[in-house]
Amino acid sequence: MYQALYRVWRPKTFSDMVGQEAIVRTLRNQVMTGRIAHAYLFCGSRGTGKTSAARILTRAINCLNPQNGDPCGECASCQMIESGTSFDVYEMDAASNSRVEEIRELLEKVDYPPQFGKYKVYIIDEVHMLSNAAFNALLKTLEEPPEYMVFILATTEPQKLPSTILSRCQRYDFGRYSEDQIAGHLAHVVTESGEKAEPEALNLIARAAEGGMRDALSILDMCMGGGETITEEHVRAALGTADRAFLFSFADALAHKDAAEALKRIDELMRGGRDVQVFLKDVSAHLRLLMAAMLCGPGEAMPGASGENMRRYADQAKQFSQQRLLRVLDLCMKAEADTRWAASARSVLEIFALRACDQPEDKDIEALLERVTELERELAELKATGVRVAAAPAETGGQAPRKAAAPRPAPIVETPVPDGGKAPKDVWNDALKMLKKTEPSIYGPLSRAKYGGYQDGVYKALFMPGEEIFQNMLSNEKHKAKIEAVLNQSGGVNARFEAASQLPPPDPDAGKRQEQSLSSLIDVFGRDKVQIDE
């Protein structure tokens, strides 16, 4: 009868285990020295070797002829435990045996010593599924079991266990396998099975497994058996994911902000029967590889790609700025989460594509940083192509050029008002009140300005240095039109608006304060200690 790969390649000894070196070393030493604890807790995500380690430890502590901490696999005890006929080992799934009655029935047999081996072992998988009453029933026995009794608890959610249980166990946390560890083990399995596989295909399986060896072997199992070399296309077909060329073309559309092309690609994807959530997951992984290519630079080793693909990722990464790539990746991850609850997953995907291609709003700080980065990148490209960019004036005579003296602000000049008309300052104040109610986004920047007077049909708003951003905002034609409409309504005559800069008024006491500060320094430190530089 055919057995799944993950069952065929389940490790039989500590030496067969992939990774988890610290845990393997500790358990092996305990077996060799005979310092066996009465309770173990194995924690970790699925497919990281918790149950396999529990079974290996069970055989090792009962083995009649252990080999360097590993079970020999040949003695009677190892053979009985391996075949499941030993009365000294009991393995229970707490997910389907969570009631207190079942735990009490299990604990009733604790008083009976082992019949064949040295230890009696209870393996309780998914122990976090036990009820509170079951935990309470287990607690006393777990605290003071007979000297021949060993409990091995395994769970994927240790945070759900009571602290009274956690404090009575030796805890071992099984980490997820790295992609290199998974790909290396899959290559060994493929070779031993007489099959062939491309390295890119094994790397794709390793990424899809997300750190779980059992998941990786299950995916490999789906791709084997055809007698052909396992390629990346075979793996993508088995997983239902988009091929690499499609991901590159979709990312090109996002890079060029071509929303029409992106929607066209989405329609092609949906007609091909692909799953939206899987595709968003692939796009997220593709964008992360672009980020890695951007940060690692050309020629550097990059996780998840090699050879020609590394160059393709590096070339496509140049089409994005780092700020924009981060924003698109963030949008993709949010869309991936939204598809779990949306009635139309396709709509979520299309909205993501449109937002990724859309120009962000100016009021968003991250959007402003993104636009600045884009402009810097375009400027660098212009310089690289030989286009001259205006530079600062060259220094002359080895001295820094002096700045021209800033002109004094012109005095406010008011055009005389005809008899019966409102004063310009009253018109300005009334307009501000109207803008505060109707256009608060314009009133905010305008309220920071100083009234600059009214002359020849033009109202001026003067801004201090450092507030050029508000001056530029109000100089926008759309904003100017709204301000002029309100001024016309307030004054009853056509008027225009202008935003200008206002230099700070001169400080007549500046020289006097400088002399006072200098006198204070001389009084404290002495005249010979103070040096005045022009």
C-alpha cells in the first residue's frame, strides 16, 4: 500500500531529524546520562517535528541497546513501540479526547508499572484542547508521578495551557524550518526516490510550506510520480499559483501606474480560474523579493531567487522607489487580509491594483515622501543620461559667496474706497469668516498669513519665511478661484487674490542685545578668553 512521503520520511532517530539542533542535543544528552524528566512540553507550529521527537524520545529511553542517545531500532522494545503493540506507550489526541472522563480513565493506569521497557510513556498531542476539568485532573499526577512515568505533551498553542501545567514541564520550542533547510531535505528525498527536480521548483515548495516540513513533503508528493523532472511550472500548477512571468508583467503594470493593464491582467487571471487570495499572496512574495533585490543590490545573494531571476528582480526593482514599493506592499498585504471577509474577492484585488496605480493624496506624509523620492530618482536618471542640472553658484576667491541683502517688505498700500463701499480690510475679514464655514481646508493655511493690503483690485496674503508650503498651496489656481469667489461675494466687486512672502520686520534692539551678551561673557570669562570672529 502506498504511503505518503511525510510518513515514509518521518525521522526514526535524533540523527534523522532536520534542524532543531539545540533540542536534539539536549534530549540526546538526557538519554545518554539517564537524566530523564517526568514531563516534557513540545511547542511549535505544525510540521516542525514535535510528534516525531516525542516518539524518538519514547523509543530511546526504553531502548535496550541505545546508540549515542539514539534508539537502535532493532531490539524488542523498539520493535514493539514502532509497531504500536507496546502496552507501555500510550499516544492520545486531545482534540478528540478532551473530556475529563477520558483523562481520568487514562490516569487510572498510571499505577501499573511498565511491562517491557524501563519507562511508561504517555504522549498527549494537541494538549491545549483539553477542558479545564481535564487539566485539573491531570495536574496532581503530572506534579508527582511514579518514577517510571513520563508525560510528553505537544501543542501548537502553548499560551492556552494553564500556568500550573507549564511550570511542571520541561518546555522545548520547535522553530519553523528555514527555506534552505526545507529545500535541502526535499532535494535529498527526490534523489533517494529516483526522481529529478529543478532547484527553483524546490525553492518554491519551500516558500509555500511556510516553515513546515510536513507541508513541504505533501506538496512534493503531489508533484512526484509522473516520471518527469519536477519544474517550477509543475509546482505552480499543483499549488494553483500564477507563474513567474505573469507576476513580473503584473508588477510592471503597477510600476508604470498603468491601471488599465493591471485590470487586464486581473481579468486574464480570473478567466484562468486562479484563486484571488493565493494570487495576492504570490504578489506579496514577489514584492518582497523586489525589496530584497533593492536592498541587497546587484550581484548579492538573494533569498528565493538565483541566476537570471536575480537580474530580473534587480532590474524591475529599479522601476520603484523604496517608499512606493513599501506602500504597494502594504496595500497588497491589507488586500490579502480583506479577501477573507469580502463578498467579492475580485473586487478587493481590483481596488488594490487601482490604489497601487493611483497618485496618493498630497496631505498624506508618506505620499509626500514617496513623491520626493520619485523626483530624486528621476533627477538621478537625468544626471546619468548627461542632462545638465542647475547647480549652486561657484565659490569665488576661496570665500563663500555672500547672500544678497533681503529687500525690506513694501508697506501696505490701500486703494481708496468709493463712498458707500466696504473697506478692503472688512471685506478680507468677512471673506475669512465665510471660508471658515465653507472651505476649512483653505481657511487653515490662509489664517496663517498676514493681510497684505488691497491695490488695483488685488488682495494680498503675506507669509513669513518657512511657510512657503502654505503659500504654494494657496497659489494653486483651484484654491485661488475659490478665495476670489468669496472675496467678490463679500465686497460686491470683482477682485483677484495673490499669495506672497513677507520677510520678518527688522529688530531695532538686536545690536543692543548683542552688546549686552558680549559684556556678560567678558565679565564671566575675562576679556582674554573671549574671541570675536566676524
